[in-house]
Amino acid sequence: MSAAADEAPAAASRVVHAGLSQRYRAVRARTLALAEPLSAEDQTVQSMPDASPTKWHLGHTTWFFETFILAERPSYRRFDPGFAYLFNSYYEAAGPRHARPKRGLLTRPSAETVRAYRRHVDAAMEALLDGGVDTRTEALAVLGLAHEEQHQELILTDILHLFGENPLRPAYRQGAPAPAPAPGPAEWVAFEGGLTMVGAEPGLAFAFDNEQPAGQALVGDFRLADRLTTNAEWIAFIEDGGYQRPELWLSEGWDRVRAEGWTAPLYWERRDGAWWTLTLSGFAPVDPAAPVLHVSYYEADAYASWRGLRLPTEAEWEHAVRTAPGRLRQLYDSAWQWTASAYAPYPGFRPAAGAVGEYNGKFMVSQMVLRGGSLATPPGHSRPSYRNFFHPWQRWQFSGVRLAADGTGEEASAEGFLEDMVDGLSLPQKKVPPKWFYDAEGSRLFEAICETREYYPTRTETALLREIAPEIAARAAEATVLVEFGSGASVKTRLIVEASPQLVAYVPIDISEPALAEAAARIARDYPQLKVAPVVGDFTAPLDLPPIAGRGRRLGFFPGSTIGNFRPEEAGVFLRAARTLLGREAKLVVGVDLVKDAQTLEAAYDDAAGATAAFNLNLLARANRELGADFDLDAFSHRAVWNARESRIEMHLVSRKPQTVRLGGRTFRFAEGETIHTENSYKFTLEGFSALAAEAGWRVERGWRSSDPAFGVVLLGA
Ligand code: SAH
Ligand code: AVI
């Protein structure tokens, strides 16, 4: 219910509301307690126009009750008629007011006089509430208390800003509220899309008018990080040149970065090679596990771009909090979370009636919404529908970042992994799909394999691509979008990009989110002319291309002979789906490893340094880490064998002894020598692969092969 929209009913409905008058006393006392550690000088100075002196907050919150509740009562005597002018914030209907940037010049009234003003208004308010009020007055009082709680937060944000201007870096007080740390990696929490409710549910004891009316919003499948972005993650962004790369920033944001010389969040300082920051408890080293604070919307957005991710919309945030509150950490106690939603009225919005109608509605332009709550938010003040809002450049609030991504990522999720492991280990020949190799560690180990002497495919294909990239580029259309499947570290990509000035965008697709985010950020940095739109996903499942791919013809790129990890019928399905996805007049470049002698092949999959063995065993380590399985890694060994009949290298994990393994509440038995088949790597002939591609509806335009060791690249046309 909107506090103030409720019109005055008949006097007969006058109610004594003991809870309200108690709450009034508690909220008013809390405000004074917040000001307690501050000297009269601390309470007087204004550090910038957006921030107000504590003394002004104490006066203004009092003015609110005086103006909207007491002033209309004949028996009420104003404490000082001049205060109506001094402590009006922005209410046109309440008359002219003192200029906001000059609030810090008010050495009079003294801090003590402002407290006397509070006592005067409190006496009148308490008498009124104790005697019972009509529902209109009750609603205004409840609004006044919510208003005062907002200013309680502002007292802390504003004093921190003032102390930030002080070279002595003073502390507000030792043991002041601090954000909740969240060490360890963020987990994704997935949500299925559909119609969802946004806004304050009817019947709520109180909600601001801007949260109403509740309505419906359509959200797609999406994921939210279960925790906020940490300082450690933010430092990685800084160290990767985050504040120096215009391609990551909105144009307005980049202008700010340059105009204000931003190189880190507000209050951060580099001392002796380490980052320090000002907190309410004083100047302290930045805690890597704590959430990043004091970033603007522009910074939050640039960080998300750097990660290849995005900020959640308001509707997504609210949907997530309503459906899975227990799975999301740091919702209300650490930092307000910037959303990608502009602050605008909900359909059917009407500002509250009367002067308090100026409370929220008139600010509904040019600001962005933040959701949640912060370390400075009074307990119980916020709720799932609460809409905080600030200009996109403002950073003195306790504002942070919760990342979002498109799609549920179900294929790549722990549930999908668990299901595939349990299903696969239940088969007579145990097997697991190779896509589960690629967590962060698996992606790193794959790169290590590529460095080994024995694993020739990467080196050989790279050399071939270097030679033929100009020819591929010559056949690609103007304004082409490069779409890469299983892009990994996006290294070979660079050969195509450098040979093809006509590329406008790059869409890397990979199941390994950490590898993808890092590779996409590097490509974006090194090729500023290219729009980079990474997609975390499983290319064996239906995929959508991001909107950017709508801008041109598509050139698909599937190097590495990753197509060899499919069985032939799966490769056919993939090629057909890719043809549909890439669309009209598309081209597709596919790398295919070619059949050769068994010795070279087996060595490539069993390098002497043990990189491939570690890659294979990481699958079990990952199951232990993510699924709580109890694989004994020493009780399994790596095996790679050439199966000439099937024309494939097979990788297995061989049980060294009879044993049982627990996973997902199940027990799996292994005989000595029994294997889990973890990967096939089919080897082709150019003719054989061409036939497969033709069957899937592609025209083979050209094939190239390198000799010693043989590797092929085929250019297909739609
Ligand atoms: N293209 C790179 C990397 C090849 S490694 C190169 O040629 O060197 C295979 C890559 O495909 C890995 O990055 C892995 O994460 C990704 N991958 C494997 N299975 C996948 C799947 N089903 N969907 C999306 N990506 C997948
Ligand atoms: C990604 N894929 C093509 C590699 C391959 O050769 O089959 C994965 C790999 N497995 C062991 N070594 C490398």
C-alpha cells in the first residue's frame, strides 16, 4: 500500500497504534546514535553537492514530520519558522528552499540547536501518535520513518565521503558496519524464463509508490552470480587495463573515466604496491574476498563487458530473489547492486497524492536502478521490490556488482554434469561426454597439451592457417561476423582476424566460462575495431547468436579438429545445426586432423610430460570438486589407444584395482582394468570429411592439407 496515497478517511477511523509510536521512537533514536561518533565540526561540513552534512540530515528528517504532519495542526507551534526554508530538500509544493550545494555553509543553527529542534518535533509527534491518528496521518508517519531510514544510510555514505577528502583518512568509528566477505568462486544460480511478478505485492505493510503497482514482466532464461563481485576480481580488471580500454565502456562512461581520471573504485589508493581503501572503520588494505564497493554504473557495466557478461535487469533480480532467496548471498547486507534497468515508472504508476507525491516520481529520468541493500542500510528497511536509484556516474554510495548471464547454462551446469556422470557410469562400458573436461583447470591443461612436443595438431594447424588465412578472408563477405565454436583461448582466431579487415564482430562460443571470458577480453583489447560478444554455451544444444551477429554475413570457424570429438552421426547433426545458425550465404572453416601412423597418434595423446594424463584425470578431480564424488585419483591411470577400425584415438581412465566410488548418492563398482571411456578423437581423410559435410547440406569450396604431420582445413559454403 502506498503510504501517502491513502486519502483522509473520517475522523471516526482514528486509531491508536502502539507499534507505530514505539517504532517512531526507535527510528529517531537510531538516527541520533549514528551521529554520536561525530564532532560538531564533522556534522557541519559538506564535501560535495550530492552529499549533505550530518547536521542537515538531522534537521531535514525532522522537517519532514513537521511539514507533512504537524504543520496543519492548529495547536502546533513551529520551533523556528526559518527552518521550513533551511531544511526543505526538493519539495516545490513546500515552498522555496536553501540551495543544496550551500548546505555545508550553515554554521548556524548549531548541532545542539538542531537536536533541540528534533526534541521539539518528537514531543509533538509522540503526543500525536500516542493519542491515535487517522489512517492518512498514520501512512504519512510510516513514510516519514522510511524516509528517515534512507537518511540514516546517507549519513554514513556522506560522512565517508567527507572523510575521503581528509588526508588524515579518519575513521567514523572502529568496528563500524562492513560488507560480508565471500571467499571462493561465485556459483551461477539459473532461472527459467517466463512471466514474473515485479513490484510490491498488495498487502505489504509499506512500500514506496515507485514500487507500485505490481505487474508482470517477461524474462528470458538467465543466470545470476550467487555472490557479489569481489575486490580480487576488480583488481584483475584493473590489472588487465580495464580503466584504459575504451572498448569496454559506454561512451558517457569513458568520458567520465577521462574527465575524472578514474583508475580504480572511489576511495582506493595505491600504497607500496598494494591497494588501500577508506572504510567506515578507517583506512585499510583492500580485502580481496570482500565485495567491491563504490563503483558507478559505468564501472559496473564496463566490468561486466570485460567478463563477457552483463548486469541483471530489475525484473530478473526480483524474480531471482522471490524464487530462490536462499541461494543468493549478500543480497541486502553488503552493497547495492546496479541493474541494467533505467529508473522509470511501472505501467499504471501514479505518484502519491499531495506534496509527498514529489518523493519519487519526479526523478524518473536519467538514473539507473539498484537493488538489494548495503552494509549501511538499516535492518529491515529493504525488500525484494525495493528500488534504489542513482545517476550512472555516482559512486559514493555503497554500490557494487552482481553479474548476470543469458540462458540457464543448464548444459554446463552442475546438474548436467551430475546427470551425465551418473548415467555414463551406469553403462556396461562406462563413459562420460568429453565436454566435461573443460572447467577452468581443464581449459588450462588443454593449453598445456598444445605446448607439448607430441601434440602436433595445434602447431600444424596454426602454420597452415597462417598460410591460407588471406585466401579464406578473400572469400568472406563484407561486414562479416566471425562465429567460433569451442574457441578456448582464441589463439588461432587471431590469424583470421588479422587477415580479414572486413570483420565487424566476433562471437566466440565455449562451454568453459573462465576460458571464454579471459580470451574474449584479450581479443577485445587487442582488436578495438571488433565488437566481441562471447556466448557461454554448449554447441551440441540449440544456441542463439547475440544481437550483434545480426549485422552481417557469418563466417563460422571450428578449428582444432574438435569436430573429431563427435561420433560421425553427431558431427552430421552439428554441421546441419551450424548451417541453420550461421544463415544465408555463410561460410564455415573446419579444422580436421587426418589419419596417420598409430605411433604418432598415440604419442600425441600420451605425452611424456603427462599433460594429457593430467587433463584426462582432471575429469575425476572435477567430479570430486563439484559433485562431492570420492574418486581416488591415484587409483586410475590414463590410457590412449588408436582404434584403427573406427579411425579414432580413444582416451580412457583405467581402474588400477577393484574399487567403489560414491557419487550423487550412488555407488559405482570398478573391476581392476575396467575403464571409463572419456573421449574419442576421430581422424579423417579430406575426402571422407567432405562427404560428411556435403551430406549435412554444405558445399565444399576448398580444402587444404599440410603434410608431416598431416592436418586438413576445409572451407564450406552454405
Ligand atoms: N579452438 C581451440 C580450442 C580447442 S579445445 C583450438 O583449436 O585450440 C576444445 C574447446 O571446445 C574447449 O575450449 C572446450 O571448452 C570447448 N568445448 C568442448 N565441448 C564443447 C561443447 N559441447 N560446447 C561448447 N564448447 C565446447
Ligand atoms: C579439443 N580436442 C580436439 C582435443 C583432441 O585432440 O581431441 C582434446 C584433447 N584430448 C586430448 N588431447 C587433446
